[in-house]
Amino acid sequence: MSRSSLEPRKEPRQARALATQAAILQGATQVLAAHGLAGFNTNAVAERAGASIGTLYQYFPNKDALMLALIREQKQRMLVDIARAMRAASGRSLDEAVRLLIRGRLKHLRDGDTVAGLLSQQEMRLPIHDVRADYLDQGCRVFMAGLTHWASAARGIDPQRAAKTVPALVRGVVESWADAPPHRLEIAEEEAVHSVLSYLRYQRSA
């Protein structure tokens, strides 16, 4: 599968086209939620969205292109959750801030969002390293901005290194626990918090 085959065939600009694309993506989410990966295909999505298969293909060349669009939507929601968590952590200790950050990152899994869990798995299958890198970079910038709130606690920590490493640590733990039932995500949270705080303490001591 080539990377270019996953990109939309056209970008909607007018209100009607935007509404059609939104309906297709909503239909894709509903099919994935109801039938999982086994039942996820372009015909099922078009039927659920109330669109013809030809209309769907005007926007998305295949089901993996649909999957990528859903992954991008998920990433945007995650960035919003993380930014909200960082704002909520302002004025708290660095340890509390780390926990809030990780809780924001785990929110979609904690909410029992089956679709989010499936998208996290599919993200690793598709050849979308550039997409993952872009969102990781955006997460890094959010974290770097947040570090300024804990200047004294973060003394000795290289913010640029930490902003690259911390999201990667959290991502590694989250991916390892992506298929865990919601009641076990408390363990995932503890593991991620421990990993990040251990890294930050090591940076301070070094």
C-alpha cells in the first residue's frame, strides 16, 4: 500500500460537500463501533452514511483512507484533551501535572471508546509515520509550553529533550495498554506516570 493511496481524492470546500464528507466519516465511525474491523468496508460505510458508493469514492479511494481520516480526527481530539489537561494543571505540582497530562491522553480509552481503541491499533498498521510524527510534534509543543509553569520543579530538565521524550514514553505505555478493558486503565495510568516521573527525576539528577 502506497502512502499516497491513503489521501483524500478531493478536499471539500462548499457547505454541501463538507456535510457529505462529515456524514461519510460519521457513518464510518458508526460501522466501526457496531461491527468492528471485520465489518468495516466502503459499502457498509456508504449505506450507513446514506451516500452512494460513487460519492464515497469521490472523497476516499479505499477503506484505509477512511481509517486515516478517522485517525486524524482522533488525534485532534487527543490534542484538545491534552491541552485542556495542561491548562488544568497550571498552579499544581509537577507530579500532579504529569498525572493530569497522562489522564488526558488516556481519556478516550477510559471512556470505553471502542472505536478509539481500534484506531490506535490501526495507526500502527498503516504507513503513516509522517502523520504520527506530526501529531507527536504538536504534542511536544503543548508539553513544552506547559513546562514553563513548573520552572523551579523542572530546573535541570532540558525542555526540548523532555518535550520529545515524554510524549514518546506516554505513547509507548498507552499503545501497550490500548486493548485493556477500561477498569484496568488505572494500571496503565500508574505505569505511564511512573515512567515519566522517573525520567524527569533522572534528568534533574543528571
